[in-house]
Amino acid sequence: MDSVRGSVVDGFFPHGLPHLLEVLEAGPEREVIIEVVRHLDEHRVRGVALTSTQGLAEGSSLYATGHPLRVPVGRRVLGRMFNVFGQAIDLGPQETGGQWRSIHQEPVPLDRQATGNQIFETGIKAIDILSPLEQGGKAGLFGGAGVGKTVLIMELIQNMVSGYQGVSLFCGIGERCREGEELYREMKESGVLENTVMVFGQMNEPPGARFRVGHAALTMAEYFRDQEHTDVLLLIDNIFRFIQAGMEVSGLMGQLPSRLGYQPTLASELAALEERITNTASGAITSVQAVYVPADDFTDPAAVHTFGHLSASIVLSRKRASEGLYPAIDPLQSASSMLVPHVVGREHFQVAQDIRATLANYEELKDIIAMLGLEELSQEDRRVVRRARRLERFLTQPFAVTGQFTGKEGKRVSLEQALEGCRRILEGEFDDYPERALYMIGSIDEARK
């Protein structure tokens, strides 16, 4: 070993270089795992350590394994929790033997990809009406810190495993271990764990491990899609932490940073992960990804590059969260490529357009109301305000995963019920009802009670 600088390790191999992305081992018990990322000359390589390099020094031995990072695949991984090395971290027995696959796989060629126009129902009103998800598409949950991205992902898991036959795969990239432990316990209690795999690269792990955990989860998902011919729901929390880990690795490797300190290879690194999430004739990987937006700035390069890969974007608003409107989905900023008449139908499309128009009018009238009061508005404008405020409250919903805090039982609402409720509000049927009657309910008929 030539040198150790933090997570960067330089090694000397007099008899032939190990391949790029090959795994090296070091330490007295070969417990330090290093991935080769660069050939420096004909005898020296540079690698990034995926574990702590404590105890390594110049002159320590390096061992080439002859293979890249691998994870176990197959039905045996269901109900288990793994780290980036394919080691079980749920206190159960370790997976040995069986089939293991390299985490570095090529994307499916274009001629084998399949495209469909099927809606993926979530049971959450604001999503199904205003930014419907695509079966086998990629959707992003955008928001700053503390606006409810993880809660929304946990609710999606609950709703989808109960109403959807397939495999769920949860990938935690650089998130809090507390959230992972809570999620594991809740899924075990609700009986959905046996159809779920969990893969974690936690906040306290070195950047190399956080950077590869998304690839490890995708490899497991691809096996279910290609070999088991199963539809897979892949939930990633949080894709920004993947970009952030890449930024740390890039800095350690001495690359010059680009705009706002991001790595110069940001676009290609993100694409290498996202392009593997796709449909084939044998199955679909539907992905929902939480995206942390630094300082709520949607022009940040991380947010901009992620937007380009998604078929639906669900934007969470701090302002709505502060008003107690949960889920705090911003109906005017959220969008979906599925929301077109020939996919969702003419009626759904028209209701969504009417909701957006009503809420946009209300936004414009807010300044006048703040200065002059509601009484100065025309009858028509007052009607718009009344309906917009009722729509905002109807698009809230009690969640199963927050029931212990709110005391309200979670509600799953079908698309037909959600559309009917919004249409009846837009037609003025609930103009005389108090606003609170529509707050945190499931279907519209609950307002009558």
C-alpha cells in the first residue's frame, strides 16, 4: 500500500493491475473493503474505501479479490435488510451461497424496453388527481427538510403492498438509522415485510458505501424483474444523498468541482443509476424517489438534473405544511406526463385543469384579500375563493403511518371517489359547508357526517 488519505487508498501491484471497480481487501482480517476507481500507472491503482480505514498505514498488504461488489439475489432476500456488501443487518442469519450478482450492470437496451400508459394508483388524492404516477415510471418527491417526504414514502409502501401484488424494495441512501429501524418495525407489524427487501447505506457510513448502495438495491430489483417476471416497486430515500456521496468521493479524488461545488460528473453518475430503472416485456420497475431540495431552491443543479429523469414530479411546499395541509403537496408545481386526455381520460383531465385554474385564481386574489379584505371582492371572485379553500382542505388526507400522532385512522381513497369529490366541490355543492368539514377526510361523503 502506497498511501492512505482518509477514504482514498493508493496501492502498488507489481504483477498486473486489478480491474477498475474490482474489490480489494486490506487490514489484519481483510475487513477493509476498497473499490478500484483509477489506474495511476502500470503498477499503481487508486481506490475508495467503503468501510473505515482505521488501522491501515503505508506498507499494509492489499489483496485483489478478482470480482466487483456483489449482492445476493433471489426470493431468499425477501423480508431481509442488507447493507451495500450484501450482509444482513437485521440480526438474522447471513446469506451465504446461492446466486450473487455484480452491482454494476448495463441498462436494458432500447429495443428491449417497454413503454405503457398505465396509471399506478396510490390511494392518495392529491397524487392520483394532479400528478398520477406511471406504472413502470419514475416519480420524484421534491421538498426541503421536514416537509414530509419520508412520511409520504412510508404511506406509499403501506398503500401499495396492501393493494398491489408484487415486490417492494426500499433503498435508504444516507438517511437516518432511526427512520430505517422504525420502518422495519412497522412493516413487520403490518405483515408486509415478507414481500419487501430493504437496503441501507446510513448517514454515518463512508461516502463510497453511500454512493454504491443505490446500485446494490437496483441489482436486486432487476433480478425480480428479469428472472422472476415480477413487477417491482423501488422506493429510494433520498436520491440527493446519492449525489452528495458522489460529490464527497469526487472531492476525495481531487477532481475540480463544478457549479455550487458539485462534481463535474454529476449528470453522468445520476444517469448511470436512473437509466437502469426501466420496463421490459417481462416486468416493470416503478420507482418513487425522495429528492431533498437544498434551501428550497429548485434551480439547484441536483434538483434540475433529477427532474430530467422523471415522468412525474410531486413538489412538497413548506408553506402548505405550515398551514397544516398534509400531505403538503403543491398542486400548482406538481406535474405528470400521464396527465393527458388520451391516458387518464377526458373527465379526469378536465377536473385536474379546473382544480389548477381555481387554485391559481385564488393565489392571485390572496394579495387583494390581504390588503382590502374578502368583502371587496366581486361575487364571482368570492365564489372562487370559497371553492379553492374547500378544495385545498379536501386534498388533505389522514395517513396510516401518522395515526399514532394524529389519532386519526388512515384513509385510502380510490381515484373515482377523489374525482367525484373534487367535481362536486367545483360545482358548488359544498359552498355552504364549513371548511373544517372537508379537512382530513377520505371520500367526500364523510363531509356530510
